[in-house]
Amino acid sequence: LDRTLDRGPHRTWPKATLLAPSQKRKFTMPPPEIKFKVVSGLALTSDTHQSHEIAELLQVCFADFAGLSVEETLLEGIGFHDMQSTTWITARTECDNRLVGMIVAIVYHNGLYLSNFCVAPDQRCRGLGLDLLEMAGNLAVKEGRASLIGNARRADRRIVDYYASLGAEVVRTGQGGSSCEGALSSVRFSRDIPGTSKGVLQFFESLRMQRRQKRWGRRLEILALGMLGAAAITIGAALTARKEGQKSSGRCNQ
């Protein structure tokens, strides 16, 4: 199930496989080619090298995992779920096979529960998070699930706002947490997804378009403010010069 994302024109993938997102984007530094892989929890338990890589990424992205061993990190990451029931979606750079992003997916009732959703700090703000979620959406379609589900801490407004921007709705019951305190400190989100891979592709393409429009809107606002500032400075300088000229003329007349 390895797939490569080259940020180039859209590719048509076989219907029997998970679709990798394809979207051409421009950055100051060209993003690396990304390949995605879906790994079962059972296979991960016998892959020591990949287990260490995943634990290292989790410890970099989540302070709660700092200081834990590899085994403790993986077990803490899946909570009360059985490792054999988990599916790990990983993202690696094509050039050096470095792990730069991941999601753990678990079939949960009629949805696909997502946890440990993270992207390496040096690869953020490039759309990789949406790419991973799109892969999860296609996995949900493959598993016959109708929604993506995830938890976030109420205090982490950045994550809460991110999920809300994707159209996810708060689920008022079953908010998660191993205790009453944990349940009160976290919020559970759910987002219905289309029932076909094509629908999932179109849905995430629309999200990318919205983000591009929002990003360009912010840039235009900054540009407009800059132009207003420059105009104000120019007008101020002209008024100052005019006053100085009037003063000089008055002195000459005297």
C-alpha cells in the first residue's frame, strides 16, 4: 500500500487501492516527495526499527510521551485498544525515507477513530496534515465506515480550531478520558465523510481550496495595510513639506 505524493498533477489510482492525495502546491522551499504506507499494528510489533522511529516522532510532537521507552510510548499511544486492532498510516520522505507524519486508526462503531495525529515540526504548514487525513478517509471508506472521529484537549485551542475548520462537530457524549477529570478536559469531534474514494478526494480538494483562499485573503489584507501605511507616510511627508514651505515663504515676505 505504499504510495508516493509528488505534488504534481492529479494521478488516477486503481479503485482497489487506497488513494494518495495529489495536489500541486508552491512554497519558498519545495516540499519533499512524500510516500504513505499503511501498517497493521500486528506487523509493527515485529518491526523494531519502525517502532523506534514512531516512538521518536511521538516524543517530539507530544510532551506527554517524553521520557517513556519505545514500548511504553506505543502502548500509551493506543490507550485501552489492542495493538492488533490498530492501523498506522505513516508518511515518509521519498529522498531519505524519514518518518515525518502519522495517524493511528482504529475501527470504532460506525466510524474510524484517529489518534496520535502528528507531523514533524519541520514539515508543518505544508498541507501534510490534510494529506494524512485524506489517507485516513480512504481507509474509512475501505473499512465501510461513515465518519472520522478524534479527541482534542479543550485547552489546546490550536488543535480544537483546526478540527473545527475541517467541519468536524463536537460529540456531546463519550468525550473520552480514563477518568471524570479526563473526560472534562477533552472534547471529541466527529466528521462525516463521503462513502466513496472519489468523494473523499473531492472533499479534501475543497478543503485545500478553502485554505488557499483564506491564505491569499490574509496576504491581501497585509498588502492593503502596507499600502495604506505607505500612503499615510507619503501624505504625512507631503503635508510636512508644505508646512515647511509656507514657513519659509512667510520668512521671505517679512
